[in-house]
Amino acid sequence: MTKKGIKPRTLDHLQDFGCTIPALILILMFTYFPILKLIQISFTNWNLLNDHYDYVGLKNWKWLFTGSGRKYLVNSLKVTFLYSAGELTITLFGGLVLALIFNTMHKGFSALRAIVFMPKYVAMSSAAVIFLWILNTDNGVLNYFITRLGGRRVDWLGQSSTAMISILMLTGWRAIGYGMIVYLAAIRSIPKDYYEAADLDGASYWTKLRGITLPMLSPTTLFLFVTTFISSMKVFQSVDVMTGGGPNRSTEVFVYQIYSYAMEDFRMDRASVMALAFFILLLVITASTMKLSNGRVNYDT
Amino acid sequence: MKKRGERVFCALLVVSLCVSGMFAGGTKEAPVKQQEIPKVDASKYEVTKPIEITWWHALENQYSDLVDEIVNDFNNSQDKIKVKAEYIGNYATVNETLVAAQVAGTGLPALVVANTPYVAQYGASGLCEDLNPYIQATGFDINDFGEGMIKASAYEGKQVSLPFLISTQIMYYNKDMAKAKGIEIPTKFKDMNEFLSKVTEFNADGSTKVWGTIVPGWDQWYFETFFLNNGVNIINPDGISTDFGGKASIETTKEIGDWIKKGYAYFAVGKDGSSIMRQTFIDQKAFSVIHTSSLYNTYVNLCKNFEVGMAWLPATDTKKQEIGGCVLLIPAKNDQQTKNAAWQFLSYLCSKEVNMKWAEGTGYMPTRKSVLETQEGKDFLAKKPAFKAIFDNLDNIYPRIQNKNWNQLAKIWMNYLSEFYNNGKDIDTGIPQMTEEINEVLED
């Protein structure tokens, strides 16, 4: 310790902190300031086209939870969770299955792996336009094959019962390769010793999968679950291009509804309460998932 | 044929002379109140130095040659203003881009198109420049547009925009099929059911082989005319409630539902609803379709195997239809030099001669009354005889309903219609719910 002044350790800490200040300023400006602004707008009657607004207290919150907004909030929650469940199933289950297949038969399969992963690099908006063509009722490739097989044309994007499935087809096409690659990397990092020991005990493929592979993949599964869940809850582009939230609001996911209130109805006040409700919901679910997974995830290597 | 053409032309002339009746408003209100404008200093609106301005439009690739020709003609006609035309996307995309630029306060175009329902919202928010001083300073002849069009592009007496590419709802039908079946398009809404039963063809399994008509389930605009003519006040005169819960509205909703339930009419929805509708008609799997008159050229060009007819939508004692298409406006946040240049270009785009180029090159209607009195008007009708259905009813084309909450109302209405017709939701249960929601939006 110096006789007077700051301890060298404290000085080090201050210097370290000083290095983070530029990043902190950016985070405050572009993350926390917009959140604070959003909270402020949720108590106003701001119409996006107007330069001025008035404070209206809890009016927008009441509209969302007890007024006509509740019906659409519930609908968008239902639709978003349905979409999330679909994307999680495709990414986690589909990705795992493909990873197991490609891991078992790895000779000459690198090209196939690349092909499966490649759609991830195609921009969502471009992919959505291609799928619009694939799913077109009259001239789409999918209906062409269905009719060739003796089936009837399906109005994929025009019916409530098939619109969500259509969006999930696009999602699956893009996301399954990502799940596969992440799982494949994780599978290859599992020590071979475990499998050799299991082989000596005469364990079957399924026993090894259940007893070694799946438990050892649990951190990867948790990582994929959380990241896929958050990204799936924020789905927008595919819905915007392919269905515009329709038909009958059957694909009106949360973010699309926020966008619609703000940019179509110009109701920035309503959009902001929806956005805040969404923010809180995501925060709670993610925190709960992390909390619940404690002790259930195996981090051994 | 020539005599018939002359008769049509005379009829047009009579219509054009009935200035006071033409394009009359949606209600029996007093004529548009033009804002009291103090004398303006014309020099304030002159373009004094060279300037480059941007025009945002929604005219797709198929019209790019026409856009280039018109813009180049303007650029070559004077040496102070250079216009750059930019295709932004459809009307919804233009709206989003414009609103984003308006909120940011930068990147605004000098001149922009806007779909007619946006006029009220833009006008109420002060987004648009009041054009009245410019009109007065330059002596622009606005009265040549007709009262309905002026009203459709104004907000509370302020001329916040000018009519640009104007259309209306229309029924396109297969003329050859109509001739073969000996069928006339009905003029009354109550006769639609019988008419559709005659023109619809079914397969042996009961599925529809040839649809009687296709109704566009992606835009409530096409339904407005049926409801208005059946006496429904989509927005009551008080401005804060709707008449959707009334008997007339329920009956009209059920009647259209009946056409769909019986397999006479196809309710086209989804992002490709429009293309499905068009293709079904082209393939002669639909006797008729209800669509915008602006697509006349497209339908005629694509339907090679039969003649396309246009008919006014079946109505009641009233034959109201509404203005569609777009207006032109100048964002008020621009600087005065940009606004002055934009006005010069705007008045050129809306001039009688240029308007005729638009009308001939696209499917939009001529907007100038004086055109009807000229040889150009006569030639136009000779080239596009199906437009007689529109020209005969010019005084039945009304402005859009103006309300700053219109978009929200329209979305709620369209979604309920979609639930009734596509998902089988009970109309008697759904209409009160819809009415309550719309009233809440209007009161807010």
C-alpha cells in the first residue's frame, strides 16, 4: 500500500473499469435507453405520425390486459408458442437425429453436412420468397408433386390450418442444419473411453445413446433450447413475407403484432406496451429455464 | 358501332357538364369547404436555383418505361429541377418508409404517392404540406378534378394531396362465357344469388368447377361498396361508432357468406390471393372476379382466349363505389425550395396531358373532367370500351371514408369477415363482438 493515495489493486480495478466505459456507454445508449424510452411511451398516447403526445397513465396497460387488446395478446401468445414449439422440435430433435446419422456414417458425408447446413446462410427474406413460390397453390412445386401423386391442391398459405405449417417448413429448412452442426460438434467432443467401456459391458446402441450420448449432450441441448427459444419467439421476417400474420390472425406472432400496431395502425403507445410485455415474458421464461436446468445438466467432459 | 360510340361520348359530355353532381361525396353533406386562403405571394413558391428532388412511387417494373418517359420529359422541359424517381414497393411499403423517414426527420422524399385511405391519417398528423397556397400562387386548375376526387385528397378543408392514379372496384367477367350462357350481369345486389347459381358450374363430386365470382378476401375495400349500398354506416355520422351491429350489416354479411357456402363464390385470401384469383379467371375457372379497375390492362393482356368485360358492381337503389388508387403529397418537413420544386413536378404529373398518358399506359382512370370533352377522351374510350361501365357511373364514385382510426377498423373488419367465411365462425355471435371492438377503436 502506498502511504497516501489509492491501492495499486484498486488502481488496477479502476483502469480495468475504464477500459469498459466505451462499451458501457454504447450498451446504455442502444440497449437500456430504448428500454427506458419504451416504458415512457407505454404511458402516453403517442401516434407515430405525430410529433407530440400526452401522458395517459395506465390506459394502454389496461387496454392490453383487460380491454380488447387482451384477446389479441392471448392469440399472439398462442401462435408464438406454437411456432416456438415447432422450431424447437425441428432444431433439437431433427438436429440431433441428423447429427447422429452423420456422425455414424462420416466417410464422404462432409459434403452432405454442408448441404444440410447451407440454408442457414440464405437470407430469411429471400428464402421466404422462394417458399412463396414453392407453396403457391396453382404453380407451386409442392402442389405439383401432390397432384402427381393423386392428391388435391392445398392452399398452403390461405388456410388457417396450414399457414403455420408452411412457415415451419421454411424454418425447418433453415434451422435443422444449425442444430445438426452444433450437436455434431458436441457428440465428437464426448470422450471415446465411455463408449469403449460400454462396449466391454456389451451395451447396445440405444443403451449407449440413452446412458452416455444424451446426458453428455445436455449442456448443448440447454444452449440450443435457450438460444432457439429466444430466436423463435422473435420470429418476424418469414411471417411478414409469407402470410402477413394471416389468414385470420393464425400466424400473427408477437413481434408481427407489435410491428402492426406501430407501422400499420401508427399506435406506438399500444406497440410499446406489447413490446414491454414481450420483454418481461422472455426475461421470465429464460431465467426460469436457467434456474430449472441447474443440477440437471451434465457439464462433465 | 360508331353511332354507339357517339352516344357514349354524348353521355360522357352530359355527365361532365353535371359538374355539381359528379364525384359527389359519400353523404348528403354540403360541398367541400375550401379553406379560406389569404392572398399569397407567388414569388414565395418559385424555384429560384437548380435542385435535385426525389419522387417515391409504387409503380411496378411493368410501368418503368412509362415512368422513365414521363420523368425524362419533365427533366428535359426545364433546367432547374431534376427529378429522380424511386420505386419503393407497394402502398404499404411506401407508407412504412415514409412514416419511418417522417419520425426520423431525415431522408424524406420531395414528393410521394399514398394510397387513398392514408389521406386522413397523414392529414390529421400534419405530415402533408397544405397545397392550397401553391394552388393559388400558381393558378392550378383544381376544379377540373371533380368534387369527389378533391374531397378524397383533402382533409378538413385543407388540400393535403392531389388525385394521381385513380381507380374503383369493378367486376371483370368473361364476355364469351356470358354470351354462351345468355347471361347479363345483374345490377341489383339481391339478384346476385340467382345470377351466381346460373353461372357457377359444379363437378360430379359437388366441388366447384367454375366459380361464379371471386371476392378478394385480403382487402375490405372490395366489401365496402356492398355494405354502403345496403345502407350500412361503416362509421356513423357521430364519427365514434359503427352501424355494423345493425340488421342491414348482418344480412349483407350473411348474404355474401351464403354465396361462399354454396360454392358460388371463392373467398381469396393470403399473400398470393390476388394471383390465385387472377390465374383462376385467366384459366376460365371463374366466370367473374371483383377487383380494382386499375388492373384492366393486365387482365386484357393476360386473357388471350376470351374477351374481358367490366361491369359496375351490383348495388341497390344507390350505386355507390369508392375511389381507390393513390394521391400525391409533399411532406411538410421538407425545406421550402424542395417543396416548391416538388409542387412544380406534382402539377406536371397531374396535368391533363400527363394524366392521359397514365390512363392509357396503366389501367387507371382519367382524372380530369375536361378530358372527357376532348378527342383524347373519345379516343380513350375507343381503345378501352369496357371503361364505359365506369364512365357511365362517374357520379357514383365516392371518396373513401376518412377517419384517423380507419386502418384499425379495416383490419378488425377484414379479420372477422375472414373468420366468418373461412373458419365458419357464427355471424350472429361474431358481429356484436366485432362492433364492440370497432366502437372501442373509434372512441379512442
